[in-house]
Amino acid sequence: MQPEFVLANKVRIYRDEALALAREAQQVWVAKRARLIKFDPAADATDDELASAILGRSGTLRAPAFRVGDIFVVGYHAEGYTELFG
């Protein structure tokens, strides 16, 4: 499956729009340090918890950010990418 990229390093995507992108997905995978955190945005996280995970210090969506099917991925995590793309 071909990912749909959100160019978060080129276009500033602020909290409301970033949360809307995350809430459209069935799963949100966020790389935080060496961990991969997986959210079900409909059930697992409040807006504040989700925003804390996907937004950087500037208050904009962290990069890289992309969508593959029903999964919205934020950050780089090698094992997560392998799981996603094979």
C-alpha cells in the first residue's frame, strides 16, 4: 500500500488540524524516543493525550507524518516501519 504523506516539515499543521488527521485514522502510531506507541484514537486517548504525542514543542505536527491506509504514523521508528511495510 502506498503511503499518503503529510509534509509536516514543509507545511505547519497546528493542533486542531493535526488532531483531525489523527482522528480520521483507525490507528495512530507515534514514535517517542525508542518506543512505538499505538493509539486507537476513537477509544484510547483524549485530545490532550493525542496532541501531546503527535505535536512537537512548537505546537505543530511532528515530522515525519504520513498515512498508510487506516494508520496514521508520526515520527520515525525502524521496527514500526518494518511492521507496516514488511
